[in-house]
Amino acid sequence: MSNTHPTLFLGNKNYSSWSLRPWLCLRWAGIAFEETVISLAQEGYGKGEIKDVLAVSPNGRVPALHVGDTVIWDSLAIAEWAAEREPSLWPADLLVRAQARSATCEMHSGFMDLRDQLPMNVQRRCNASGLREGTQRDIKRVLALWDKLCEAHASEDPWLFGQRSIADAFYAPVATRFRTYGIDVTGPGASYTDTIFSDDAFLEWESTPIDERFDFIDQAFA
């Protein structure tokens, strides 16, 4: 294995929610890594057929982490790799850790309507209307989950499971979606999103200059 740092291949930072998740985990774990952003505004977008991505990721999607000659090509797999090097990315308590994994996996595999109708766009601000029933249901579920977990760990640090964890990295893009599209977040959820938006690593990601835009996304809810 090479002695050089791992390289994380990312999509556009304004839009790629799946790239943000492992990027935060690596930052929070204090793992040194290089990053390469690949424009997703190319032929083959949404089909896993962008040539520049296929050159670094076997499934044609980002993020992908290169550790020497090994490629890790899934956000959660990258996060778990980081947690094996820095266990504090998961709660120390066995049962709390299982809950954190449950919340993370729910995000990893669910909320399809929310993802489809409220795509990540960190810089945009608008008020969404005409949300589908499924999107409204997803929003309600996320807010209820945040409230329940934040209340259960209110005596600890202001994250979902007290300490900052992979679960928070996976819900951070959802927090940006709610901010982007004017979704009302109150109570513990509002404090939780404030915690995400004031995190140093998130602020670093958010401050990255945006040098290209996807017109088909930016025109949504115009």
C-alpha cells in the first residue's frame, strides 16, 4: 500500500449530498486525505456513465475513496472505514451505537421522495410548494427522528446521539435541503440544524467557491 494520503473523489460540492457525508466523517476523524472534485455536469449524469467518474469508481458514482490500490466506492463504506480508524465516529455504548447505525441506514436507503423533490443545493434559497404526499411524509419522519434523538441525549453534546457521529454526517445534507427550500424546522430540530451549520468542517465545505451550476436543478422551484 502506498504511503501517500488516501484520495477522496467527490461530486460538485453544491449538489453532491453523498460526497458531503464521507467527507465530513474523514474531517471529523482527523484523517489526512486528498480530494478531487469531478464535475457531474457531463454526459452520462444520473446513469453512472460519466467517463471521468468511471475512471476512478467501479460503479460510475462518487464518492470513491482510493486507499493505495484499494477503492472504496460507497458513502457508508467509506464512513465505516474511517470509524475503524477513529472509533469515536460511533457512540461508545453498544445499544446507542446500534441506534445510530439504524438512523444512518434509514437515511442511506430511504427518504426517496425527499431526495427526488428536494435535491441538495447548498447555495440556493427558495420556498418549495406543491410537495408530494411522499415528500411531506419523509419530512415529517426526519423531523420526528431528530426531535426524539435530540431530546433523548439533551444532557450531552447537541448532536443526534450526544457526541458527533456518522449519523450526523448522513443527516447534514438533509439539514441543508430544509434550509434551501424553506422547510420549517422548530424545537430540538432547529437547534440541531444550527449545530450542523456552525460546525467548522461543514463551514469549510459550504465556503468552497461554486464555479459551475446545474441549470436543471437551479431552476427547480424558481
